[in-house]
Amino acid sequence: MKSNGFPSHPDGMSNRWKEIVERFNLPILTFHGLRHTYASYMISKNVNFKVIQEQLGHVNIQETINTYSHLTEREKIKASDLFNEIL
């Protein structure tokens, strides 16, 4: 790790994550998979897509929406169910 706190090699964080997974006998999940899990969890908790976009470092929000919008299908069903209650 460099003195500025950043890994000295692009794979540094992935390698460190792999060490943590092995040390604590965690289910196999790549660092990139952990990133997707984090984003999916944030969406399930109704965090604004703009916030998620910024946290993931996506250049534009469209990339975030295109990657994760399928996760909001459940919300569409819930919205339909709520509307059906009115009828």
C-alpha cells in the first residue's frame, strides 16, 4: 500500500479482498461481485440512483440505471398491488 492510502497496483484491493475471504472462510465472492452486491443492497433500501452512481464512480447515471434497474421490478409489482387496493 502506498503512503497515500491507495493500493500500489490496480489488483491490490482485489488481492486483499481474496485474503480476507480465505482468512475468515467467507463464501467465494470476487471484489467486483462485492461491489455489485453493495449496489443491489442499496437499491433494495431505496437509495437514490444518483448517490449509488457517485459511490460506484460511474461517469454517468445511465450506466448505473442500465446495470441495476432490473432490480426495481419488485418495486413495480408493489406499486401495482398498492394501486389495486384502491380499486
